[in-house]
Amino acid sequence: MISREEAFILIKKYLKDQDNVKISVAVESLLKEIAIKLEKDQQLWGLTGLLHNIDYEYTSGNPEKRGILSAQMLEGLLPETGVNAIKAINYTHTDYIPITSLDKALIASTAIIGLMFAVVPITPNKKITQVDFKTLIEKFNDKDFATRFNRSRIELCADIGFNLESFLKLSLDTIKELSQKLDL
């Protein structure tokens, strides 16, 4: 399995937009926290989160290729369970249906991170530290806000043993801990 340092080099090579790098690191951190709670392999879950977006800038115009290109790029570098989870993000276009807790955790994590990043610009100082739990719940429930983030993907947290409130709290706490490191 690739090391975290090697994975980060790949991320920097394929993701030129720093916001995409920040999203990858945020998903990595959240998946590691979930792995701790579920007593799963933190290294595998973290690397899967870090690398989940590796093909994003190459497939943004062809969403049907998202995940498939990542799988090709990561073959032999990441265990099959991690590669499958990355394919599961785009299950409507890949041949992999989300089954495992890692698959579902990755889908839920990418969606909640996206929603949180969408909330930040509406805070007074444009920082994640200004997002409180009440605001996050309100924005989750506001179907007209950040419509590209499918709430049912976030609700997959129930399939891995989290109720929605505990998942949102864990997500928010994790990202707030990263806020200085990522300048969020």
C-alpha cells in the first residue's frame, strides 16, 4: 500500500486547484475519525479519503469517467477495498455498487464535506470556525441551499452506524480541528 507521503505527492501532481487538495485532506481526516469510531484500518480509510478526488480535474467534463480513471491510476497502490470505495462514489456510472462500510462512509463524507465547504462563504468571516452545529443542521435541511450536494448521500451515515446528528457533529468537529492547517 502506498504511504501517506506518496499519496500526497500524487494529489499535488494531479490536483492543481488548492480547494480540491483541501477537500481531499478534509475527507482523509474525516474518514480516519470514522475508522477510529468503527475500529477499522485508519491508514486505509485515510488514504482512500485522500485519494478519492485524484481524477476530479481530469473528469469534471466527463463525470461518467469519474472513479474509473482513479481506479486505473491507483491500481497496485491502494488495496482493492479502497479503490472500490472510490469507484462507489460514482456508482451511477461505474460498475461498483456501494456495499462496504468504507464505500458508504466515503460517499457520506464527501457529501458532508462539500456541504460544509458551501456553508463557509455565508459566514461573517468566511471561516469554518464560524459554522456552528445549528447552522449546519439548518443548511442540511434547506433543500434550496447547495443543491448539488445530495442529502441522501450524507444520510448513508446510518448504514455505517451513525445517526445524522452524530455524523454531522463528528464531521464539523473534525474539520474545525483542521481549520488552521488548511486555512479554512
